[in-house]
Amino acid sequence: MNRYGTLAMAHWTRWLPTRVALIPPAEREDFFTQLGAEVSEQILATEEAILASADLSGLEFVQRAGRMTAIRRQAEEIVLAEMVFFDPEPGT
């Protein structure tokens, strides 16, 4: 399980216990492993889409590296909000 699957499992277990309870216990690790892989793929696709519209020409190495890191974090933020960090269930 990658870090996104681990993050999703921790968040869902804490804040979405009813949703986690719907996943058979024997299948939970596989579910979050698959979710982590899907999140990772979507982050990469989102990062590539953002990079396609970014103008990195004329930037020095450090500036370019910083911008690339910011784009990666932006892609993570977008995808995690859509696929992992759902609003908590009432009463949690």
C-alpha cells in the first residue's frame, strides 16, 4: 500500500467509520491499496495537466525545481480533496 492508500485508510477510519464498515474486513487492505494506486495515477495526470499550461521557460534551476514542487503539491491537494478527504460523518 502506498502512502496515499495509508493516508486514505487513516482518514476514512477516523472520519468515515460507516463507509469503512461497508468494506468487508478481509478486503479492506486490498481496497485501500487499490485506492492509493488510483490516487497516485490521478495525481500524476493532474500534475501533467497543470504542467502543460505552465510556463517554466526562463527559470533558473532552483526556481524551476521550486515551481515543479509547487505544481506537484497543487495536484496532490486537488486529487486528495476529490478522492480521499471527504467531509466527516455526523457525530464523528
